[in-house]
Amino acid sequence: MVAPIANSTRLMDAVSSQIDHILFECDDGTSISSSSLLEFSAQRAFRQTPRRLVFCMCENDPGGLLGYLSLLKLDAVPLMLSASLAAAQFEKLVSAYRPGFAWLPDHRAGEFGDGHVLLSHMGYSLVAAAADEAYPIDDSLALLLSTSGSTGTPKFVRLSHDNILANAEAISTYLGLTGEERPITTLPPSYSYGLSIIHSHLLAGATIALTNKTFFDRAFWDFLKSSKATSFGGVPYHYEMLKKLRFPSMDLPSLRSLTQAGARMEPELTRDFAELCANKGIRYFSMYGQTEATARMSYLSPDRAIEKAGSIGRPIPGGAFWLEDEHGQKIEGNDAAGELVYYGRNVSMGYAEGYRDLALGDERGGVLRTGDIARRDAEGDYYIVGRLKRFLKMFGHRINLQDVEAQLLAAGHTVVCAGQDDQLEIYLPQGSGEAGKLIKAKLISDLKISPKAISVYAIAELPRNDSGKIQYNQLKSSAGDSLA
């Protein structure tokens, strides 16, 4: 691992010190070196951006990431946006945040109001807002990330340079990253997991194999082989797809590590991949995190991945966990469930919902209440067992929706649960009427509640955001016929 330069609190100080290092090898045959980054960021147009909010809509391609890293180096404040964000949602965010600049694909430059193009390079444009409206921005603020993918909601997480560096250092440490690593991109840079892979590997002095292609593209696998990629990351949805794509039979000799985060993955699927990787001599890491903690909070090391499939493991270096009961008191001992609370330098400053919030300082003091219910075993490993907001009260009794999903999965039904108090909704992908009736009958028997309180719906495809997480608030509008 390449250590940060002395007294540095910024990722890009360390990256910029890697003279003539190749940062990205791209699938179009081009490359980006630290020298080319320094040269690009020194251009007059970019020198106008320090301490200004810049909407950054980039993909895993040379132009997009060259611009993003330049903004981060120059102490601008990038607000990362999904490349699939609809124009109407983009316009609403511009109204809420009033950015001074935007770095976005050339074909979308016209969406930035009446702004004027200052620079175009490698398919991207730096556009200045028509009206120059300066407003206070806290000195510590470095980056804004959304927790909602491409939905365009105005709530973003405020991150400092210290948050970014601390998380990259911790990830580099527990993954044992060195300059010999070569990860291939599989997740968008607007997503905290995808961005953390980029940050941690750049800090370690690695070269990143850069591609926008997906697992479904033959060219992705060709590039993985030709670039001699050593690792990639994925969310549960990716691993479900890999199983269908017959990943176990693929010959990928350079691959040394796989990482999984983004949402809870079923223990059975986790164990399948942990065993597969163990047989192939590949390290498999299950990880847990939230954007509010920059990215990672814990990991399960490969030597425990099979035995403890389903566990989120232990805190990352420099972090700490504890559990609290409903009264906010620490839970001592093992196997009792409570809200998982995390402490670390990577905990974000708080949220923003508009430009006025950018003047706010650190509102969390390094402590993050995750909203997840967890338990700790006798060896100090943690397991997520529920979500505070995924409970319903059914006629006075609390029901954990995750438990209901697990019980139905054990009975052979893959479903997603939602609803409101006294009304449980079950969504069955590509479901039949017969399956719907079986599910409803089982729930009536297991939960001892009225049939009128349970609805089972067919759904063609589960709505997901860019990171593969299910969008629970869109289930009802995406549902098809009522099955039971």
C-alpha cells in the first residue's frame, strides 16, 4: 500500500504524489496517468472551481473520472449524479442546490440551463452556470453522495476529505491492497461502493481496469482477461446474475479477490460463492456499509466466509460497533439484538437537501446510528437481523418483514414484503395465482392474522436503484395483478 504523504488529510494529495503512475487502463486502449491528471487539472477552466459546488455526472470512462479526480484534487465540491438521471430530476436538483458548475457528458451539456461551456475533453464538458451565485460552503465539505441511486431525491450525504481518506485507508488495510492489484469496474462512481473501490485502490498505488461494460457483455469478460484484472465488487443482484451466467465454470486465472456489499445477501448464496472462491484460491469478502459512513463499516474475512455466511463480521480498522436497546442503553453480552451503532473517522458530516445545508459543519461527531437491528456472537462477529423501519404493527404485534421474507424463502417462495400497519403486502416476482394462494394460506397460519390483512401481488420485475437495492416505495406502482 502507498501511504499518504506526511500530514495529509486528503486522498488526492497521496494520489498526486505517485509520479507517472498509471491510474487507469481503459477498455478503449487509452490510459490515464497521475501526470496527465495533474496537467489536466491545471487548465484555466478547472482553476475556477475550488470551493464551488460542481454537479458531476460521470461514468466509468476516461473523461468522466479524469474530471472527477481533478475536481477532488482542486478542492471543488463534486455532487455525484447517476448517468441515468432523468432530465426533469436533474433540473429539480439544479434548482435545489444551485451549482456553480457541472461536469457532464457532452450530449447533456445543454441541460445545465443557460450555462456556457468552458472546456470539452474526452466526451465531457465543464459548464459554468449562467448566474454566478456564491454561497457559504463549510471548509471541511469535500463530496456529496446520494443514497437513492437514480431516483433524483434531493437528500445527499455530506462527506469531508478526512472521511474519504479514512475509509480508503481502512479498506486498503483490511483487503491488503498493494500496487500489484488491478480491480475492474463493475459499479457506477455515483454509488458509494463503486467510488470506494476507486478511492482505496488509487491510494494503494494500484492501476484500475476501467470499463462501463456489464457482466452481460462478452467484451467485459474479454477485457477482464486482457487487463489481467485481479478483483471486482458486486451487490447481491450481481451475484445472483453471476450464478445464472455460469461464473463457476469460467476460466479467469488473474482473479484473486471478490467483494460483496450494498445490501444483505442470502446466507445460502453467500456460502455458495465463499465455497467456490475457496476452491479456486480466490479471497471472498462479505462487507457491510452505508453511504453515511462513506462506504464501509465492517467486513468478514475470507477464512470465516463459509463458516459464518450471513455475518457482517467485525468493524473496519479504526472503527467500533456497539448495540443499543430501544431506550438508548448499551447492550452487554452476546446474542441479544439491538440497534447497531458505529463510530469512526469515516462517519459523514450529515445530510443536505439544498444549497443552504452546505454551510453546515459536522453534525454527527463520528457516531452513526445505522437503523439496522443486529446481534453479536461470542466471537465478536455481528449479524444483521432486521431493520428498524422494516417493521409493521399487525393488530398490536410487531412483525419483522425480513423474518417474513426468510420464512417464505425457506418454504420455497422468493418474495419481497412491504405494507403499512395492519396491512401486509407480499410481492411475488412472476408469480402465479396458485403460488399466491399458498403464500397467503401459510401467512394466515403462521402469523395468526386475518386474511383481509394480507395481499399478495404479482410483479414482473423488482424495482431497483443503480446499486441493485430494492426500491420499496416503488413496489406498489410496479405491481401487477392481485394473486390472493
